[in-house]
Amino acid sequence: MHNLGTDRVEYERKKAKNDAEYSVYASAGGLDGHYLWVTLMAIALPNGISALEATGKPNVEALQAHMDVWVKEQEKTNMANAELARKAEEKQKAEQKFANSPNGKLFGAYQVMAAIKQCVDIREGYAMVYVNDVQYAKSKQLMRRIEAALNNKLQGTTADELWKKAALTVNVQNNFGMGRLLGVDEFQVCQIFVQKLDGIGQKTFGKSAPQKPW
């Protein structure tokens, strides 16, 4: 009468021996992935690492040496990823802090105003425009109010310096390209900028009361 438990252990020992021997051979040819596969296989066996030990000490030592190297490489990779994540988080916090500062608020408003101006300039001389004269006049007036409200709160820079830096970061053609990918045409993109400046104005001064309809 066969002992099923003994037969299973014997089968696993033979299988582990064959797999381990092949993995050592394959590693010499650069197939390092087999080492990890054999190790995972050994862990999954009912008798664990003892099945690998049955294949012979040289094979086990070679496998252990490879795994030591693999673990160290994984640790280095994990540390590098953690450092990248830390730096990304610090950068995000710094950008958010700047955006909430007077410098950042005025810089952001300047960027939107620069985009609106480009929308106007692109359609100059055409019958169809992206931002009409009334909208452009209101945007410039609102921008002057925002600038006046934040100018005295700036730190380490001037409004003129911020404008020059902000204007250099804007290329409305890039926004048009992104808009096309999203199914938004150029007119709509420019109107979004007009609305965005209005939103900045509301955050700066509060929402104004609606005008009388008569």
C-alpha cells in the first residue's frame, strides 16, 4: 500500500532537483529569472527549502548567492523609488505653497492674461475672433485690479518681473493642440481663459452682485 504523503515528498524532491539544476545551468547563460522561479517554487512546496537542499549543497549555495544579489538590487530600487516619491511630494508642496502666495496668485493671473492676449493677437484682422473687444477690455481692466490688489504683497520680486516670467511660459498653440485631443475647438479654449481670469477675480475680490436688468 502506497503512502501518498511519502510519494508526494519524493516527487517534489525530484522535481526540485531537476528544476534547481536547470536553473543553475540557465543562469550561466544569463537566464537569471529561473532562479527566482525556482525559489518561489521551493517556498510553495509542502516541505519548503528542504526540497532544494535535496538537490545538493552547491546548487543551494549558488541559488542563495543569486538571491542575495537580487534582494540587494531590490532594496536599492525600492530606496531609489522612495527617494523619487519624496522629491515629487516636496516639489508638489512647494508648488502649492507658491500658488497660494501673492507671488503665485499674480503669476497665475498673468499666465491667463498672456493666453488671452495671444488669443486676441492670433485672430487680429479676421472677422471671426476668439475673444471679442468687449471681453478683452474687461479682462485687461480686471487684470489691472488684480495686479493692484497683490502688488504691495509681493515678496522678493516686482510685478514687472513676474509678468515677464509668466508670459514666457505661455504658448496658446499648445493649449489648442490639447483642446483638439479633447474635442474642444480654439474658440472654446480662449473662452475658457476668459472665464478663468473671471474666476481669479472672484477669488481675489469676491463675487460681485448681479447688475440690474433694467
